[in-house]
Amino acid sequence: MPSQDMWGPGGPPEEAYSRVTNPERFLPLHDAALEMLAALVQQYDVEHVEGYGLDGELERRGVVRPCIALRPTGAEAAPLTVAFTDFPGLCVRFGKWYTEPFPSCGCDACAEDADGEIERLVEMVDILTVGGFREAVVHSPERWRSGGWFGRGLGHQGAAVAGYAPLNEEPRREVRLPWRPSIHRIRGSRLERAFDGPTRRSRGSSLIDDTRALELSGGRRRLDLNWKPWAQRVVSHSVE
């Protein structure tokens, strides 16, 4: 981690987590993103859309220029949207749901720099364009809890699994399962994402409201989006 390298084994001081020195050091991210997007337009068969109001979630962070969206002509390939924030930095939407800020934090403790964030951005975009990005929305009103869990639906003493129950379905009986140690983290309705590339393999998830999960999934328990590679742009050569 950058903070480990910079601050040593003892880690950063507490005040470094709430301090941002010279945020302008991230300004090169704007030019680097513009250069990257221009190169993508040249290489891939995408629609280039630019303007304000393209993505309200990204733009609410505060932007200094219009957002840029690249939308592949193939519906099975993931779109890419970039907002140029006034931090300065970037906020990027990969595919349909997953958003990522660059820098991810910006505080002195994290000790990120523009070069490292540009490298991370290019790496993640490269994975997206070759079809290595996946995302999913999961409607899961059941929760694992620390030290045990609480199940809905029919059950009996020592039951190991709680049945899935949509929000609009009343369970026939509510059962509190016996306490037992659990190694599971808290789980619930969530957005999942995965980047699988030659130099980066990462997975993660973020909790969302149960009702929102049902809206995004179209009423399904789970909706997976396994994005395909972007199509290369065909360059025609005129013959004189």
C-alpha cells in the first residue's frame, strides 16, 4: 500500500486520514483520461457522447467539464462513462452499475499519486474492453449475522439453510435459528463486480436497498451481466 511505503511499518498518523495536501497533483488525470478516450474511439466501434446530464450519479460529485460516454455498438459490450470532478479527479462508470473514483480517496494517509491512478484507470479500462469485466445485482433479503443468523420461512431446530423469500411474499412461519459461530460476513442485497485480466484480478460487492435491488434486477433474485469484448473499428482504405 502507498501509505505503508511512505509512512513505514507504523503507518500514517491519525491526522493524515483527514488531510489532503496539494489535491492539484491529481489534475493530470483529466488530460490522461481525455487522451485515453480519444484513443479508444480510434480503436473501437463505439458511439462517443459528450455533455452534461449524462450520468447524474457521477455528476453530483461536482464536475468541471461535460462527461464523456463511450457506448459500444454491440449491446453485449459494456459502456464506459467518465466524469471529470472538481477535486480534481475522475469518477468512472464501468458497465451499468459499478462506479469507481480516481483517486479512490486522496487523503495524505493513502498517499496516492496521479501516475499510479492513471495506471490503475488504464488497466481497468483495458480489462473492460477485452471482456474481462462482469457485474451483477443480487436481491437477498436474508442476512448472515455475526455469531449466527436469522432465517425466514419454514424451518426446524438445527436447520442449515434459510429459504429465499421475496419482499412481497409473506412467510408461513418465522423461525429463529440456533446460534452458531459464523465465518460469513454480513450479506444482503448487493451489487457485485469482477475484473479478470492478466495483471489484475479483483472482486467486490456493495450493499444496496432490497427494493432497489428488485428494481435493478427486474424482479429477479439475481441478474448477471457478463460483458463481451468491444468490437474493433473497421477502417476502410479507399483505392485510387
